[in-house]
Amino acid sequence: MRKIFIVLIVLIAAIAVVGLLEYTQGTFSALAFDQIDYNYHSQVTIPPSGTSGSYMGGYYDINGTGRNFNMVLVLSGAEQGESPLDYTSDGLKVTGFIDTVKVTPQTINYLVRNDIKSAMFNTIFNGNMNMTCAAWTGTSLFANDGENFNGTFKIDGIYTDWEGNYTFTHENNRIVITADYFYWSKKTPESRLPVHSVYLL
């Protein structure tokens, strides 16, 4: 009888430790997620910043295994109106890592319904990215707490730097990225100019 009691205590303690690791760090969600290969392709649209502007479009590809992912974002024809120091036809390239990931009941519910976007927005995670495009490099941190999906970024260009934040929202079956940031010339860093941009994925 005493052995059964000890086994029960050990079993309860083990379950408690497993539950605590999953709750605090997403340990087992991360281990399961690390086994998954994925590839996603979609269109991207940038609305005009003013009434006289025009829409810009392109595509993005995300692929990875588990917490390691790569992304490329290409805006068709954008290289014709940009400096080759700022943008080329190769597009924006990203290498990222998801530091922690916690699957929620809503994640599973949306995956069963094959709603990948909703599953992503209902999964708790955070991570970081390194970005390269033309002659500049950048870094970004992002986090989704299951309710808010936000990030920050810094870009180091040849003549100009950028810094700001962005928010992902899920609207009408599209991912909307709203970014608010500043950019400034390296020669006059005190002259920070604000920008507000919206991207539709």
C-alpha cells in the first residue's frame, strides 16, 4: 500500500512538473513544434499612402522547420522607384527564430478546421528576426500573447536608419500589419521623420 502511495506522489509530482514547464515555457509545445516542416506562400498589398498614390503588390514566402524559419518578401517593380541601396528585385530576406511557443486549445481548434491564420493568432509565442535588403540590415523582436501580436524593429542603412514598432491583426481573413516608425539621415540624426504604413498579407 505504501509503495502505491509513493508511486502516486511521484506521478502527481511528475505531472505537475510537466504542466509547469508547459505553462511557463511551452517546453513540450516547442518540442512538438520543432518536428514540423512548413511552407506558406501568399500575396502582399501595400495601399497608397495618399489619395494620389497607387497600390503596390507582390508576394511573400515563409518556410521553416519548427522554430527556425526563413522568409522572402518581394514587391513587384518596386526596385524601379527605389535606390539600389534601399531595395532591389531580390526583395527582403529574413532569418528568424521562435524562442518560445505555447499551443492553446484555440490553436488546436483552428488547426482542426484548417484555419492556419487563426491558429497562428491564437498561439502564444515570441521570437526574433534578422533582415537584409539591398544595402541595409535590420533586426526585429516580436511577441504574441494570444491577444496582441506586436513587434519592434531597427534598420541600419548606408545613409539612413529606421526604428519603430508594428502590430499584426487578423481582419476579414487577411493579415494586416500596421507600422509606426521613424527614419533619419545618419548626417542629421536629430531630424527624425515619422511614418505610418499599412501592409495587407
